[in-house]
Amino acid sequence: MKQLLRALKRCSVIAAVALATVSLQPSGASAAPNPVVGGTRAAQGEFPFMVRLSMGCGGALYAKDIVLTAAHCVNGSGNNTSITATAGVVDLQSSSAVKVKSTKVLQAPGYNGKGKDWALIKLAKPIEQPTLKIATTTAYNQGEFTIAGWGAATEGGAQQRYLLKAKVPYVSDADCQSAYGSDLVPGEELCAGLLATGGIDTCQGDSGGPMFRKDNAGAWIQVGIVSWGQGCAQAGYPGVYSEVSTFASAIASAAATL
Ligand code: 4AZ
């Protein structure tokens, strides 16, 4: 039962994403929805490492030919030419979108639906965009984080055509455990969101995408991978992210095998 609840809470991969995307008004038009839940439109080139995956997940360029995403976005490990990565654009329908197929998938060793929610996707050719470095210590597991994705802008809502972004503060393991109890794996997951009010969060289809911040040198650094949560942007229920620093050495070892 617990496993079922977790499965329900955990992001489901969205089918038929390309056709399900919704056209938002160009910026400046009225009534723009609040994307990512409570966010705004990202500028072209603002997060050049962002990738949209064809199964309906996000990801980030760990290397020019390797995408870091969530384990729950993939079906296992091995040769796999069925995934398309779209990059280089905020508008998924742009004619300048770069689309590259996968060749292999590596799901986190030991992944069983609780924690360890990371995976790597090897691409058929490099994407000429900047990569996103990953945190190798817990030093950046604090402060304010940026989240971004093409997922739903409201709980249960449509996938988005344009990349959306927002900022969310760190939530302590203790506060996050008050929400999720033993479903949370504190050493492998970290939480972020507006605990008191809700209103800003990742949501269905943002899964696998990065949560990131600036490091001390002013460069973007990935601290989380969108993983799960109870609904989206609910007060008292922060978003749960894979704790990238915990897996940094395992990710690097795995990448070296691809
Ligand atoms: C999902 O289903 C999902 N509010 C992603 C993030 C969160 C919840 C669900 C966190 O992809």
C-alpha cells in the first residue's frame, strides 16, 4: 500500500507530450498562466543545459552527449534508441530546436522506487550547448533554488510549450519529514518549496529536470533532480528532489561507462 501511495505521489511519465503541449501567449500578452506552478517564462538561452525528453520528462546536459534525469522517467538500463532529447530552445515547437536520439539508458543501480531517483541517457551525438555541473558536496544544499521545466503549470494541468522557471527555498529534512514521514529518504532526497503557503513548485512532467543554484563563483550548479511530491504547490507539501551531491560520484562513474 505504501508503495502504491508512493507510486501515486511520484511523477507519472506523460504520454503524447508533443501533441499535449499548450500554446501560451507570447510574453506581454495578458492572462499568461503561472508556469511550473507559480513561475514565469524563461528567456531563450537562460538555461541552455535544459533538455526535454520525449517520454514527458525534463533533464539536464551532464555532458554534451549525456543527459541526467530521474530513474522513474526510464524503464531500466541498456541500449535504447527510443528517446528523443530536445534542446537549445525554450519553445519546443521552434524550428531551431535540436533533437537527438538516445543510444543507451543507465538507471541508477539499486533503484527500486524509493530514493536513488537518477538516470543517465547517452545521446547519439553531442548537443552543442553548455552543460550543468553537479554538486559534489552538500555545501549548496541550502538557500534558494531555481526550478525549470515544461511540465504542468497547475496540478493536473497541461504540459507546456515554453520553458517555465521559478525559485523555491530549501526545506530542512526535519520539516520535510513532518510532511512525508518515512516516505522521505533524507540522505538521498532534499526538499524545496514554500512550506507555509505553497504556490510555487515543480509538477507533473517536470520530473527528471534539474533544481539548481549559483555556486560561490557565480556558475550554475545542480543540487537536485525533480522526483516527487504530494500534488503540486500544496501548502505543507514541498517538492522532493534527488540529492545530487549524494550520487555525484556514482553519476560520474556511471557516465564513464556510457
Ligand atoms: C510529477 O508527477 C511531479 N510537486 C513532479 C514534481 C512534483 C510532484 C509531481 C513536486 O512529475
